[in-house]
Amino acid sequence: MANTRKIKGTIAILTGGGDVPGLNPAIRAITIRANREGYKVIGLRRGWAGITELIRDEKYDNSRNYIPLTNDIVNKSGRTGGTFLHSSRTKPSHMPKDKVPEHLKSTYNKEINDLTPEIIKNLEWLGVDYLIPIGGDDTLSYGVRMYKEGVKVVAIPKTMDNDVPGTDYCIGFSTCVTRTIMMTNNLRTSAGSHERILVMEVFGRYAGFTAMLPTMAGAANRCVIPEYNFDIEHLTELLVQDRNNNPSKYSVVLASEGTLFKGGDMVFQDSEKDMFGHAKLGGVGDMISAEIKSHTAKFNNGKTINIINQKLGYLVRGGDPDAVDSIVPMAYGNLALDLILGGFHGRLVVLKNGRYDDVPLDVVTSSKKIVNVDKYYNIKRLRPHYHRFEMKPMFLMAADS
């Protein structure tokens, strides 16, 4: 007998910004639950880029821009890392002239263009009733714009920096911390064998959570973070002391990519910026390593100490999700569906103090989430500190910190 069940509506999912483990489990959770509840689900490819480049013509092949999602499709990828929908750092409201899709160039020909009217038309053409963007504060800030334009948006926070406001946890953070600890411990053997100081650069443009948590877990002696401009001589002195007090004669420091020297600025790979105005960071670990080496003799009886310098980069993004980044995305996906089934939108699903919840979506653009230095970071010891742990959230530094 033919299936005559009426489709309740269409839900579109997209993943934007950097890839992290846990995106595919979130897509799977949303799709399976939505299909069971009678909704059609489509995946928008390459973040906001797919819906931007869509051509509203039934005869045109838009398979590069969106894909219908079924249980079979999402089950095949749901246990893997990355995002099978692909991603980009596209911001339709700030589209450079050379990035405007060919079929829109005659209409949008300014140096910077707002393609939002086209996005709304494209979503309507697809029959999208609800939109679920999964991303960090950049991707979700445009989700806020969509909501203000009348689109029914329910958002899911994702970023290994864990810096989306309003939530204690973003998809990808646990795997990032897990990998950082593992790789730091792996490199200890080389640092100890050669009696060196190990400098590891980790992600974290504006927030130092990815350096703080592994250090607190014992992976490093010290960490330097974007929220505090550190003194290189002070850091060197501490690391030399740590090394000389260690029977294996090595010490470790984790450096967030957005870390600032006193009187310095962020270190960029080049001057090119994405549509959100961010130049690509990278290289602060090289600078810190060179500076530490040049100062070590001052604190080591005139003898220079060599450095092992390693940038973790995409090694903490790739591969399968850990247990937390398999469970939380499943819960977040179902939370999003709970809201949709209840007729709610303009919400961000979150974890607050160990419990799942949702908050107004505009928290993404109305506040910042960074490490509270006074509360959690010892500027004399250049490492995390706590007075008490009772009733703290699992990852210790809450969203309102």
C-alpha cells in the first residue's frame, strides 16, 4: 500500500565554519527524528554558500547546493568526523563582488553586497519551514539575521574553541581537548629525551578554553591565552624552573593561536580575510619558541635550552568524535526537534550547568564568551586556578563567565 502520510513541513540543515567531530552525529539525529515525525529534511551544502548559489529553476541541477536527507544517507556518515554536507566561511550579507554567483552578478555588483533577499527567496523556493544552522558565532550571527528577516531558525552551537555565548558546551570541544592531551603526552617522550621545552600552538582566536582545559588536566605546565597579554621573560623563567625541577628535564606550554605578547599583536599567516573579517591566524607558536630559546640562558646559568615547537592545527579537527561529541550532538539534534514540534523558533540549544536547555538566539550577537581571567587564570603562574570545584559545570568554565 502506498505511503500517503502527509509531510508536515520541510527542515533544512547547514554546517558552517570550521569542521569538527560531532557534526555528522548532529545531522543524523535531526534527520532521523524529523523523518519519524513526518518532516522532509534537506541538507544545504557548504554552509551558507549552497543556499547562496542555488538557482531557482526546476530544470537546473542544484545537487551541488542541497541534498534530500534520508535515514540511509545519514546513518552511513553519522559515526564519522567532519561534515558530509561540507562547509565554508560564507557570509551572504557581506559578499565581495568577485564571490557573487555568476547568475546574480548583474544585480549585485558593488564591492560588498548583501545577498540576503536572494537567500530568503531561495529558502521559500525550496519550501523550507525551519532552518537549523550548526556553527560557531560567525555562522550563527547570520542565523540571527535570518531570524530577524522572518525565517524560523533553531540553531546548534559548534566550535572547538567553545566560545559561542549562551552555552557551556559547543560541539567539537571535547574531542579537541582529548586530542590535545593525547598529542601533548605523545610529544613528552621527545621533549624528555632531549631535555627541551615543548611549545604547542592550539586553536583559540579570542578565547583560551582549548589551552586552559588540557593544562588543568595535567597536559602542560603553563598556558598562554588571548585574554591576557603575557610577558615572555616571565613565561621563560617559569618554564626553565619547571624543566629543572622535572627529573626528566623538560617542560610544556600550550599557546592559544590568538595569544598576545605584552605590547604585541595577533600573529597572522597572511593579510587575506574571510567574509567575517578574520585573517587566518597561525605562527604565534613559532614566535614564542624563538623568544623562549633566546631568553633561556638568562635563567639557566648561561646555558641555552633548545625547543620543540609543534602546531596541532587540524590534527585536533580530524577523525571520529569522542564519546562526548557523539552524545551531545545527538541530544542537541533532538532538542532542536523538540522546539520545532512545539512551534518555537529563534532559539539556540545549549548545555548550562550540566543540563540541556535553550536560550534566545540573539545571545550569539549580544555577548562574548571568553575566559574570566580574574576567576580562572593565575597571571603570576600562567596557568588555570580554582578555589573550589563543588557545583561547577563539567567543563568548569560556564557560559556566563
